[in-house]
Amino acid sequence: MMLRSFVGACLLSTSVLVQAAIAGDARSLQVVVSKNDQSLSLYEDGEVVATSRVSTGKSGHETPSGIFSILDKRKYHESNIYSAAPMPFMQRLTWSGIALHEGNVPNYPASHGCIRLPAKFAKSLYGMTSRGVHVIISSADVSLQRIDHPTLLQPKAADEGRLLSDIEMRPATFDASLKLVEVAVNEKTSSVPAKATSKVTGAPLRILITRRGEREKIMDVQRLLTSIGFDAGVADGYSGQMTINAVNGYKRWKGIKTTGPLVTDEFLNALYASTGADAPPNGQLMVRQNFKPLFEAPIHIKDPHVALGTHFFEVIDIEGDRAEWNGLTLENHIPIAARKRLGIDVADAPGGHDQLRKVLDRIDIPADVRGRLEEQLAVGSSITVSDLSHGLETGQGTDFVTITRD
């Protein structure tokens, strides 16, 4: 709204740029970079309000594609990797060194991985954005489009006496075939007693919807074993000694061999039958806020043998009890080993040129989880859907960072 008050319906170029936005309104901004076109588009409230040439990473130093957020901003910064090279108006996207900044912009990729911007544009863009603004980088030329779907969250007043609460971080180890490493995630899903409130804090939620992995499977096993008297310790997703003892104790009770893999299909089927629990869910919803993990919960994904693809959705406006969303689909690259482990037989996500609605059709968020999210929904809240969970770049002081191609 604010940017359009200066430029009306005009599409801006590098040479005609708007005044700096107030930081508090920057959550409605979105930046989309096309590596093929060497271009950047700035969106406000779902409309393109500025464009610019850019220069991304050259061969051997390619800029990664994916979904990022601005983590840090410095008017003047020197590279700690490339001989203290100057990086004016630096806006950091990863703690490993990828950033937007002023630099030489020829008509081809020439950087060491960062996204170089023309001087005037770099300064103006720096004044418009704030930490947390999403930056989407794609090889192809992609654009954000408005979308309405029942799966997308809508705002509602908070229940009395319950708040989403920050929780302690803990590491989790992910599948090496996905090039994932130890990252910071939250310990458990919880709500805590709090003073009654119905006012949203305004800090946008960052939501990742992905497939469940071994960590989540072990968490379920620990919870179920403890519920029937086999103390497996804290449900943290780690197969520590207490968990191993509990699993083997249950196996001996059921006459299942205790040699070989700890968690087998025979063991899982017996455990779920003993507890009367429903079949394990196949999806996981994780939430961050203010660059910290908030909570996570299991969800259901329909047709799990079909790839989800990689998709991004963001709230660009809220009027009363209605949120307006936009979104886009990015290229999806899943290693063969990862597809096999995840049980994906169909690698191409359905929907053709309209994959956004198709993927939302397949996601079932439990009512209690949806309610907790909708109580805190704010402009700038986002949902990322991906077959692969977060990896190396997601950790302390970040939103979810989704890499679609290194």
C-alpha cells in the first residue's frame, strides 16, 4: 500500500525507484530473483512495484535456488571469505555467506554466489526491507499469484488463557541422502498457561510442511512405549539407551527378536496394535517465529507416493477475518536415494501449471493445530511445502531455509 502511494500502478525500473518504506510495513514485501533472466522483482501487497537487473553466481559459484529470508542488514560490510571485498548495503540470506548487496552488474552471472545489485537500487532496496522479508531465488522466471483455498489459514481471535510459546531448541539428525545435517529444531509441541489475550503479537509465523522422517517415527515410538509402561524417556526422537531398553523390553514381551534393526515394521505394527493408536501420520508441520522454533505437530498428506513439489505461500493482507494469500511453485529436485527412502514413486508433482491448489488439496491440518496457528496469523506469515525437510542453513537465528538446488 505504502509503495503504491508513491508510484500508483507504474512498474518501476532501477532508475525510477520509490522512497524507503517504514520497517514495520516491510512484512508485506517479497523479493523474487530469476537467475535465468538475471533480474529481480519486488512485490508489495502482491503487486510488482520495482524491478532491477542483478548478477548472480558464476559457474563454480552458483547462487543456490530456494526460499530465504533476510537475516541481517549492514550498510557497509566486508566479505570474510573473499579478501575483505566490500559489500555495501548487504542483506544476508544465509549465515554461510549468501547475500544481496551492491556490486558490479554486467549482463551475466559474475559473483561468487551473492546477488549483486546496481548501486542506486541496492541503497533504495536496503531502505525498504527489514529482517524477515522473504527472498525467493529460482532458475526459471517465476511470479507470485494470488490464491484462495480452504487449506490456507484464516485469522481468528485467540482462545482465553493459551498462547503459542517459545520452547527450548535441540539438535536433530536428518537423512544424509538428503544432504541434511544437524540443525536446531524445537523439543516438543506444547501450550502453556498464560494471561488471557486475544491480541495477535504481529510477528509473522514461518510454517514448514514436509514429510515425516526417522526422528518423528522415533518420537512416536517413545511416546507410545511410555504410555503402556515401557519408559522410553523424553520423546525427543533420539534412540538413546532408555529408548533402546524400552524397545527391546517390548520386543521380548511380544516375542519379537531383539537383534537387527531397532525399529522394524513388525515391531511398529505390534506397538500400534497394543496401544490402539491410529496409523502413524506421514507429514510434519513445523513452526518458527522471530527466527526461533515455536512448535511442531504431525499432519496427514494424501497420496504420499506422489511428490509434493516445492511451494511457497504468504499472507499479503488481512482484513477482518479474511487473509489474502499469494504463492508460487519452484523447481523440485529430489535425489533418487531420497525418493526411495521417502517412498516417492511419482517424482513429478501433479497440477501442471497450477500446482499450488493441487498440493493444498493433499494437506490435512488437524483442527487443534489449525486453531493455534490462526490465533497468531499476521501479515507476512508464510507456508513452505517441500518433500525435503530443512537442512544446513536452518538453525539459530534463521527462518526455515529451503534449498531447491545448490
